[in-house]
Amino acid sequence: MIVGIYIGSKALPRGRVSPSNKAVFITGCDTGFGHSLALRLDQLGYLVYAGCLFPDRENARLLSTSSTTNRLTIVACDITSEESVLAAKETIQKSLPKGFCLWAIVNNAGIWTYGEIEITQMESFKRIAEVNVYGTIRVTKAFLPIIRRCKGRVINVGSIGGMSAIPGNSAYGMTKYAIECFNDTLRYEMSPWGVTVCLIQPGPYGKATNIGINNIENISEEIWKNVPEDVKEDYGKEHQDGMSDFYSDPRDYFYRDATPVVDSMVDSVTSRTPRHRYLVGGLIITYVQMYMLEMLPSWLGDLQFIAVMNSMLPLPAYVKSQQ
């Protein structure tokens, strides 16, 4: 019944808002989802401010030259810097044409790494949280006063990794769990203001973006060289290589076409009645199964989940030696 309601709701016509006199600010437009979204919204008639970490590099220049209108503007924005975010806000406010309002911000910028908790360095935990969590909060707080006046929208990008824990994904996954809470709380708080808050929850689209999956070998070597020697000895290189192989996707599990995610982002900005959540990638039954696992007693859910993971990953060297 729940699946039927979900599928039926997707089929309902919801209409589109007019892009006239509306601007959108998107973070993380150097590559990936943000890059594609900026071009799509530009083509649809929105005034687009594309936030780029490296505005002078080739990807930003490509974004600018790919636009066939004069509606797309590259804005330098490092979301880990308060000064940079406020400078981007000032740039946008000063350049907004008379009669325009900032209709939406899309908190798209994010980074990823992998590694078990014992192997992942504290600096990696801090760095990924600074971008994925505090960067999202920093941008939202800076731009909310402008968004509120327009009764506009805040679009946040979560992940399937924020719905269920996966071995080796703690640093990234915990940031997306945080975004789930931040997004829902913001949605409640903004309701009296008429501001819509949406969450995009992509599935395994790592190979469709520049988030790091495509550079797994270099990431693996960088992680391993910083692991303490006693931990290296207990885990073993075979186990580390197995974790690397798992995330390099030998089973061709990751999607390579980002179009469904970008389509959902476009809908969240342009629909008259956008959804609160956009689950993108994989069958809906996958998400139902994940929620069911969460509802089971932990020992019962663990039996199923750990058995699956153990069949996919080699045991740590020390554990193996004790068998």
C-alpha cells in the first residue's frame, strides 16, 4: 500500500513555477551534480549563480562557456570559509537585477572518503564534516534572510549513506545523517515563513560525479600510509585492498549517469508543489528494506547485514589468524 501511494504521488501533475525574476544559487558547481544543474536551470530561464571552489580553473570556465545565455554567473565560494560565503552573498545581492529575488539555494557541495573508523584519520573526519555539514549550515544561515523575503526554497543534498550505516563509510555517512536532521528541523522552522525545504537523497552515484569514487586507488594509498604500524599489522594490506575493491565497484553497482539526480534537483526548484524528499536511484523496495532493518532488533538486523558484508570483504589479518 505504501509503495502504491508513493508511485501514485509521483504521477500526479504538480505544475511549474515561472522562472521570471527568479535567481538560484548552487554550491559545488565545479563538477558533478552542481555543474549539470547550473546549466539546466540556465536553460530553463532562471538567473543562475554557480558557486565554484576554483572559479579560475578549467571546469568553471567550461561551465561559463557552455551557457548559451547571459543568465549564468560564476561566483567564487569556499563553503568552509565564513569570509568566502559572505563575499558570495554580497556579490549576489549587488548583482541581482531590480525586481529579482533569490528563489532558491542548493546546498550541493560535498566531499567523500572511505575507511574503517580505526583506519580513518581524525583530520579526515573533521575535514569531511567541515564541508558536508558545517558548510551546508554556513551557506544556509547566510542566505536564509534573502530566501525568506522571497518565500523561496532551500534544497539540501543528503545521501542513501545518511539512511543506513555501511562499513568503511562512517566519515561520510555520519555527515549525511546530520544533514537528515538539519534538513527536517529547518523544514519545520521555515514552515511559518512559507519557505520550502527539500532533501535530495541520491543512491550510489559516486561514479557519475567527481566525489572520489573514480580516484579510489590514490585515496586508498593515501589512507594506508597514515595508518599506525600496529593497526596496519592487525588489519593487513589484503583487507585494506579488499575495502578499496569494494568501493571501486567491481560489481558495477554505482550509477554512471547523473541525470536522474539532476532531474530531481530541477524538480525541487521548479515544481509548484515539490516533494520534501527525493529518493533517487534504485528501486523503492531498497529503501523499504533499509527502514525495515532499522526497525528490527539490532541483533537480528546485524545477523543479516553482517553476513552479507562478510561475504563481500576479506577479514582483517589478525581475525583471520585466530580462526
